[in-house]
Amino acid sequence: MDLETLRSPTAFLRATLGDVPYEDVLRDYEAWWREEGLAISEAVDKLSTPPLRLFDRWGNRVDEILYPPDYRRMLHEGYKRGVVWRVFQDGSLLPFYLLGYVTAFFDAGLYCPYTVSLATAVPLEKYGSEALKARFLPPLLRRDEGVWQGATWMTEAKGGSDLGSGVETVAVPLDAERWALEGEKYFASNAGAELAVVAARPEGAPPGVRGLALFLLPRHREDGSLNYFIRRLKDKIATRAVPTGEVELRESEAFLLGKLEHGIYLILEVLNISRVANGVGSVALMQRCLAEALEFAEKRVAFGKPILEHPLLRRQLEARVEELQRAFALAWEAVRLLNDVWRETPRYSERYHLFRLVAHLAKYWTAERAIQAAKWAMEAHGGAGALHEYPVERWLREAMILSIWEGTPHRQMLDGLEAMERKRAHELLFEHVEPHADPEALKAVQARVEAHLRLDPQEREAHIEKVFDELARFAAEALRAKRAQTQQA
């Protein structure tokens, strides 16, 4: 790959995918980022956590996050260009992930509001009643500054991985349509959103994940009063472009999405959209790190020549470009598979279970690759890489969040293991990549996975990391080969 393509997310997508849908839209969006968005993004990152105004002058609770006006302009740009509305206009998730790739190249944190907004709109459109869709979907699909934002709130103070015991929010029916939610959400990304989808346990439901349901929660009640309250905003190391807060639910009016008994499936559908976005954002961040390192290495002179001309550094950069290509191939396969199955409802097809495993592999593996790319970019910059005044240290902070958001590496490994144990998803994966994989590598990883699955459950969990990493790397390499073969054809 020509190193010049590292400088532009759109150029990289074209070099990797060939014909890129919405290419003109992506190029215009990238141009806006270079002309206006970059300066805003840098300023937002350097600000402290924005202030939260709890009351207006007359003592009314307002819970207003006081972002500067330029932040709103940056935020609305992606919405206006179609990061959400194009999905429903075109019946495809591709515009969301393509526009998201460009967004994350310039500001990985900003991709979060777009992601949770889509992850609110999709279950509303799939599982909401006609009345709910008529009332709440059009504002999410607006193309101007009046667009509503969504949010996905699952995590409570006990943590997010163990939803079965961690979700203590209770839902009580009020009438045929409305429920009252009582509880709190401890890591509520995009606090202040006009709509949120919220995990809660209906009164009298059984314990564990099977007792959970998914609810649509408006920001305001019909009388205009607040329907949820922001206790405080979190002070994070990065992702300044998305406000994360602690949210209190006090007899908050909400609406059930789908069937009560299908709640956990709907919750996982929401998380799947975000996990795939996390993989796409991780790869975009990798590219940004390598682009920053390339620019620095071209101009930094040591021992009489630019450091890019030193064989060791250049070989390191080239090796990381190859890793970028593998990571993109894995992340984009998760996009492609999700685009095939996102309209499915329980019970799901075999292709859906294949998607699940690929999504877990991609989320796990690309986030770690992003961390390593950011770390190397800092090393390539030397001392300048550690200074807050220059851009590269930010990407390491952003990458550390990507590793945690929507499920830590542990969660991805364990959920991926469950998909292999219960759905034999690894067999679907091997069949999927066989035409493009190295036969010896395929045979070796098949034997490794099957031997692992024969271990007793305790050993199976304790030693999954090495096997999962090997499976992810194998799949990434096979999918990169597939993409190369497609381009040659």
C-alpha cells in the first residue's frame, strides 16, 4: 500500500475497498474536518469536563450540559451528512460505518454519539409500536440542528458485564403503553440525549438476563418536565466529545420495545451495533496514528537524514501498515455481516451467529491493535509524543477507552467462547474463510480451537485468551487475503 493513503481516511477506504459507496459524501465530509472540524475537536479535547447546570434562575431543574457552540456545530455536522438518516433512507448500515470511519479518524470520541443514536433508532424502528415510531423516529432522522440524539444505557454501579445481576432498575406498568422506571445508570454515555434505550427488569420478572427488557426513555415527559436527571458528569481521560454521566430514573416514563421475553436479545442487538462501530473506530484511529507518525518521520532529522529514511523505523511503519490492513479486513467483515443480518429478529439464523463471533473477534483484536499503534506513534515522536500540546498523546488516551467501551477484552473473549460452545460459530467461521485461508494455517487453528473446547469448563475459560487471539489473527489474515484476491480479480 502506498504510504500516501495513510493521510486520508477516504483515500484509504478507496484503496482498501475499491469502489466506495457514498465516496463524494465522504470526501466532502473529510474536507469539512480539515477546514473546520480539526480545530474544534482539538479545543474540545483540551477543555476540562464541561459544567453541568442543574437549575435555571427560577429554581427549575434543567440538567443542561454547557458545551461551547462550536462543539454543537461539530456534532451536528455528521448528523446532517447522514450518519443516521441515510441508514433508514437506503436500508443499509454502510453509510453509518463509512461516515463513522471518517469521523473516528479525526475524533474517535465523536463517533460515540452517532453510534448510540443509531443504536436507539434501530430497535425503535424494528420493535416499537406504530404510535411510538410515528412520535419518536422522525426527530432522530432530521437533517438539521433540530435532530434528536439517542443513548444506550445498560451499565449500573455494579458494572456492565454481568447484566443479569448488575441491572437493578425496576420497571412498573402504568397503563397499556407506559411504564415507570426506578433506578440509576452509572456510565450513561451521551447524557442529555432526547431519547435513550434502557435495560430494566419488569416488576416480578425472573432473575438473570432472561428477566430483562428494553425500554424507550424520552428526555422529557409530555408536560415538558424532565423525565430523567443527570447527577454528575464523569471526568475521563479522553472521549471529551461525548458527555458521560450518572443518570437517575425517578418514576421515569418509558415504553416497552418488543416482547418482554425477548429483552436480552434486543439489548444484545443494541450492543452489537456499538461493538462493530468500536472496531471501525479502532481501525480509523490506527490509521490516524500511522499518519501522524509518517508526517513526523518525514520532517524529523536525526543522524543527517529524516528518520523515515532509517531502515528500522521505516520497516516498523510498513509492518504496522500491514497490521492496519488486517485489522480493517476483520472490522469490515463484521460490518458486512451485520449489514446482512441486522433486520433479523429472534430466533436468528446461522449467519447471525457467524456475525456474532466475527464481531467479538473484531472488537477485541482491533482495540488492542489501536493501543499498540498509538503507543508506537508516541515512540516514533520521542519526547514530543508525550506532550499534551501535540496530537499524538491524545490517540493513546482515546485508544484506551476503545478497549473498554461496550465490553472489555475479557467480555469479548467470554461471549465469543459462548458462541463457539453453544452455536458452533467457529465452524461457521472456518467454512466462511476457507476459500481464502492458507490451508496449513486453517488446519492448525481448527485443531487448536477444537482441542480447547474439549477442556473442562474452568480450564476452557482460564486459557481462552491465547486461543482467541490466535483465532482473531487467523481470521484477519484470511480476510485480508480475500480482499486482496477480490481486488486482483
